[in-house]
Amino acid sequence: MSDQQPGYGVPGPSDPWGTPMSPPSVTPAPAAAAAPTPAPRRGLGLLGTVLVATVVAAVVGAFAGLAGYVVGRSVDDRQVAQTSTVTSSGGSSESGASTPLRPLTSGSVAEIADRTLPAVVSILVEGQEEAGSGSGFVIRPNGYILTNNHVVDVANGDGTLTVVFSDGEQAEGTIVGTNVSYDLAVVKVDRRGLPTLDLGDSAQVRVGDPAVAIGAPLGLDGTVTSGIVSALDRPVTAGESQDDVSFINAIQTDAAINPGNSGGPLLDSDGAVIGVNSAIATLAIGGEAGNIGLGFAIPSNSAKRIADEIIATGRSRTPLLGVQLDNAYVDGGARVSTVTAGSAADEAGLEPGDVIIRVDDRSINDATELVVTVRSYAPGDSIVVGYERNGQDREATLVLGDDSQEG
């Protein structure tokens, strides 16, 4: 079996709204000198070369430009899981009598884990030449499971999926549908009455809120880690090619996330899912990715919409703005190169050369931030776009289209 070696993170000939884009530079900024930026960035900042790896099990090094960061993706290698062992000396007392478990405090990490672990699964994936593993969680009692697209894409086609439940039971899984743009997938098993996790409202999450991550890092299923929400609206990109690029308007957490956590839930203090764990940042270059307290999750509001659409129709929609962006532009904002005829941008009066600097109340510092911001909305949503034209500030209200309207 060979490790995957994706090349990462840049939009190719099509932008996330279905129109051509010029690829941005993928050269990381030198570690000794920060890259010059004319405006504050919301992305993965100015600290030199950092690897951001999506966290399934065959850990791979991958490189893509995001303000000097390298964005990668990895699929848990089942050999890693097989060689990761934990031994226990047992828990009985000298007399052989078991000690009663202490009561759980409501809202504690232990209580959240006890309540939610039965709904979290491991996903073993086998393709023609590759195998891997990741995590997922049950969202409907009749067998629907949410995970990352990059967890299951090895099995798309002639591969197989095996879902392993917290009690060790296994079931064959089938892929209901995927959305590469959001790095999400829904898997179905033939089971009824399964415990589920509730998808919470990620719009209510605040920096500093408690966060609990559950998954199977390095194949160690049922692993629970905790921390806080470290940041919101963090632009993260990952992808293997121009046809496999995901843009995440991520929730950042310092809860320990490692390869194998991909697709698992990030929970709030009520045990509701606020995000789907998808990526980590690491200082490792060319080696295996590991936790350094910078994990990224897809917000639950986006995940819920995508999952509901996939379950209902087998596919999901991605919102379209309808512009080509100049990714070489570095003067702050996202400069429009061309506008697609008949698109939302065209109908709103946007023109080539306009520099988009704001969407609703969010400032836009570069093309990537515009992409992830638009992705945080749904097709049909109305947004206010602030832009500069010939040195003058303007605004336009438009209704986002979707990729089902293409072709």
C-alpha cells in the first residue's frame, strides 16, 4: 500500500462558484522573514511554513499556499492503527471486587463523553491500492453517518467501507453522497435505532467556549480530548487537485486532534456538535503530522445543510457568486478578473477590476477569505457585497446562485 501524496490547497481553473480562476502562488513564505501583507489577514498567518493536514490516517506531507502556511490532507493508515497499542494493568481491587463508578457531573467532559461516545464511529476504508481510516458520527437513527469526503474518497468507486461502532460491532457502509467543496460526506449502514448526535448552532459559538473532540486518532477509537474554541472564521483550504479543493470557514480549537480524527465531532458543553473535525496545523515538514493545539473543524450549520441535502437527494449544492478572481492580487481584498454572464455578480452590476472588500459585516482581505465567506452561506441567501471601483466604495445586494444551475 502506498501513502497518498496530494498536492494541495489552491483553486485551479474553476473557482468555488463554478467560474474560472487563476491559480494563486503556492510558495510558502521563508521562515526567517514574514511575507509582506498590506492588510490584516484572517487566514493561517505569518509564522513561516506550517503544515495543515486533514486528519485521516495515512499521514502525508502536502503543500499549498495560504499566507505562508501549507495546507495538506492525510488519510489514516490502517497499519498505523495496527501498530498503535495500549496496555492496561486492569482495574480490580485486591479483593477482586469492582469499585462502583462515581456519579458524573452534568456538563463535565466525562459526562459529555459518556453520553456521546456511543454515536461516534470509526470508518475503515479500502480502495484498489490504498486503505485508510477516519471517524464519523451518527446523525439519524436509521443509519446515516456524517464524515469527511477525504475519509471516504479512497472507496469511491470499487472500494469498501466498514463502520465500527463503539461497542465493537461492524457494519458495511455505502456512500450516499459527497460534497468535495465542503469536504463532507454521508455514509449509510443498514441499522435501526442507533444513538445519534444533535447538530448544534455553530453561529452561537464564541471564542473561549469549551470544546470536546472525539474520534479515532492513529486508530485509537473512542479517544476524547478537550480544550476551547480558539478562533472563528479561520480560512483553511485543502485539496489534492483542482477538482478536489475544499474551502473551510473553520472553527479553530486547541483540543488535541491528530490523524484519524477526521470526520469526528467537535462538541460544545451541552454535547451538541458544533463542527466536523477536518484539519490540523503542525510544524512538521515532510514528516508525519501531529497535534500542536491548532485544529480546524467545519461549522455545524454548513455541515447540517449539506448532510440534509445529500440524504434527501444524493447530492448537495454549493453557492455561486459568479466571478473569476485574480489570485495574484495582494493589495487587500479580492479583485474580480471576469464576471460570469447571468450570474448573481453580473446581475448585481459587478465588473472586472472591482475589488471586493466586504461581505455583509465581514472584511475580505484576499481571495481565499472571499471563498470561505461565500461558502458559509447557502444558495438563495441574500448578501451585501462591499467593493471598490476606481477608488470609490460601493455596495451591491445579490442573491447567491448554486452549482445545480450550471450547464
